[in-house]
Amino acid sequence: MGKNSEAKSCTKCGELIYYGGENPCCDKYDLDLLRMEATMHIEQVWEHLVNSTAPSTVDSVEEIPNIVGLGDSRLLHQAIWFASVGILPALEVQAVIDSNNKIHVTTGTAGFVSFNGIDPTGMKLPIRCWIHTHPFGQAYFSGTDWRTVNIWEPLMETAYVLGSNTKQGHFGFWTQDKPHELTIWNNGEVQSTQLQWREEE
């Protein structure tokens, strides 16, 4: 289907509207309902992960130093990836875990999800982990991702970008300790290291 030179973007998902006014991205389903379903799915998996990995010696989840590192974090990665490409039509999804171990989820378009879209109400800094998807299938930091971690570096401990094949562990991992490096993993092994370029700062 040819692209209309006057094509506008869908206000719901950001996809282009083609000749004839067809909007295949949103005509087939209610995208707002799918966004809510995706968010609920991630929140339920996170709650399960918290309840199954939290030590019985703590009185509240907030007392656990870094729950992201407990248990099988791949379960959370798989839930976020499934929300991005299984529930939603290949749209970016992000989850922010705050210092109270509460998860804050937002969804975006096929190529962008705004960190500014996170509702800060009830969020406690510092951020323990920021996780987002690249549903087109590559785990790397874009220039926008580098700008996000540069801005939040003093208040963000870790970040992940999820690519395709997350069941096998395809993701990029960033840490505050090495703020200009993204370690890219695939199938349980380090595949490469992405270094931040000067123009991405």
C-alpha cells in the first residue's frame, strides 16, 4: 500500500495513515484497551515476582535493597516483551522500578516511548531500574536512550533495553557504575559492548 505524501500519524499508536484513510494499526482493535491490558499484565507479573522472591524476614517490599536483582529477572523481561509484541502490535513499552520497588508502566509507539510519560505521582527516587523494549528486534541504546540515562544517571541505578528473542536473553544492560557503556547480551553470553559516542551525550 503506497504512503500518502500528506499522510498523518495515528494519534493512538503513531503509525502512518495510508491512502483511503485506512488505519490498519487501530481499526482492528481498541488500542487503549490493549495498552491497559499490557500494563496490567506487567504489573501482575511484577507482583508475583516480588511476592515469590522477597525474603520472609522483611516487613514490607520497600525494605528490600534491590528486588530487580532477586529471583529470575527474565520473567519480568519476558512479561514486558510479551506486552510489547504479544498484547500490543509491536509498540515500545517501558517499566520504571522506583526505590520502593513499585513498578510504573507506560506504552508508546512502534519506535518511541517517552520517559516523560511516566507519572511521577507516588514514585520514589532513586530509580532502581528502567526497562524498555525495541520491538523491531535490536537491543541497543538509541541517541534518545543515551540522553535519558545521561539526564537520570545520578538518580538511576540500572537500565535494560530488550530486543528480540528475550526468552534466550537478548538485552542490553546499563549501570550507573559504567555510565557510557551498554553491555549487550544474547543467549546468556556477552555479545558486544556499545560505547556512547560524543554526539549522543
